[in-house]
Amino acid sequence: MAEGLLVIDKPSGPTSHDIVAKVRRATGIKRVGHAGTLDPLATGVVVIGIGRATRLLRYVQESPKVYIARVRFGIATDSLDADGRETARAPMPVTEKQVASALSGFRGNIQQTPPMVSAIQVGGRRLHEIARAGEEIERQPRPVEVFSIEVVGFEGGEFPLATIAVECSKGTYIRVLADDIARVLGGRAHLEELRRTRVGSFGLELALAVENLDHWKTSLLPLATAVGPMPRLVVNDDQRLRTIHGRTLEAVGMEGPIAVIDPAGDLIAVYVAGDGVARAEVVIS
């Protein structure tokens, strides 16, 4: 059975789960998952795992993400994006220089309060389900990291539109970031558009359009691409047998997650190394 990773260029409208369903139908394979949810409004990179690759998606999900966001200042919505209901409107004629200056406070480690319209669970209920019931509850801020953020386009006026490029850690809400930037400038904002251009090493240059899913086999990436720059441990035949049974391996001088590669060059497991020993985390062969 075919297995590996697909990079899909999600259009605006469907959810990430909708994309998984489309891949299942196109491939005829039930074991399909995705790494990192995109809101329905958003477009761009969704990394899909097929077959045993689903067990490796956790490592893709940990990767930094790159986005291009179009932020409309002066208008707030209940979802913080263009899919939501407008809740406030007031002219906010900020300049490009003012926006660029405000961004400096959002580089590095920051705290974000998750939006009510999100998939986070509180007390066994997802926040978006609570929001649909007309309720709002207190949410605890969460740490995220913004590696880089800059203005790459700007249209002035009473309700300026800024195009902002962001590279950030997993769990970062770009729509919250947009509104928080506006609050620093004395107003509110929402996302008009959001495009994810990269997840780790998986960029749009690898992406397959949804309408071209019939050609998925030619775009399928091998299992090893899921572990990207992770250190490699190449094992011999005897060590391979130990690996597929999940036994410990010697890993002198290695720390943290490592990709275990067999003599044929195939990924067979991910181990975690420390104190000269590596222990199995995910065995896929």
C-alpha cells in the first residue's frame, strides 16, 4: 500500500478535515491524517500523512510555520477574521511606519490568549462549540514564539490594510496576533486573508492543488521527509532487528529525537537519545 506525505495547497473554504476526506477519496486509503489545522478562511500548506506516515505527523507539527497575513485595521469581528460577524468599526488611519514599529513588541517569546472560535478544549468542550452557544469563558494565555515578523505591503486610509509576513512556532494564532498588534496601536483589527506558505521544510513549491489530487502518487514524499533535519543514526542488520522490536540502541554523543535509518536508507523508527542510549519513541517498520 502506498504511504508517505502529501503537501496540499488548501483553498479558502474547506476545513483541514475536509482536505483529509478528499485525500481519502482520491487515494482509496483510510489511514490519512494532517499536521496542523488551518482555519476555513485560510489557504496554503497542509501536510497530509498517508499510511504509516500518520505516526510521524507529530514531528511535522512541531516545525515552525510561515504565513502571509492581510490585516484590516479599524474593524473587529467576533472570530477575528473575515468569516466572523463585525463587532466594532472605527477609523484607524495608522501609517506603515507605525505598524512596523508595533511589530517589534511581538518578536520572540510572547503570550497569546486563544480566541473563542478555536478547537482548544476547555472542560471537555471545544471553544468554538461554546462560542456557537453564545457563551464566552475565560481562557488562559499560552506561550508561543514569533521568530520573525515584518510588513511586506501596505495600503493606507481610514481602514488600512497591511500585509505581514510571520514565521512562528506551532500553536500561534495569527488572527490573535493581528488584533493584538492593533490594540497596541489603539484600535482593533481582523484578518482579511491568511496564507500558510511553509511548514518546516514543506513549502508551496511541493504543494499539490486539490483539483489535481488524481495525480497524488507523483507528489508523494517518502517517510523520512517527516523527520526533516533530525539527526540520523544508520544501523546495521543486527541493529535493525533490535530497532523493529523496539529495543534500546547505543547512541554515544547523541541527544534528543533521532531518526533511525536501515542499511537500505529507509526510515524505520524515531528514537530518543540520552546518556549514550537511545530508546524507541515511534517504530514504523
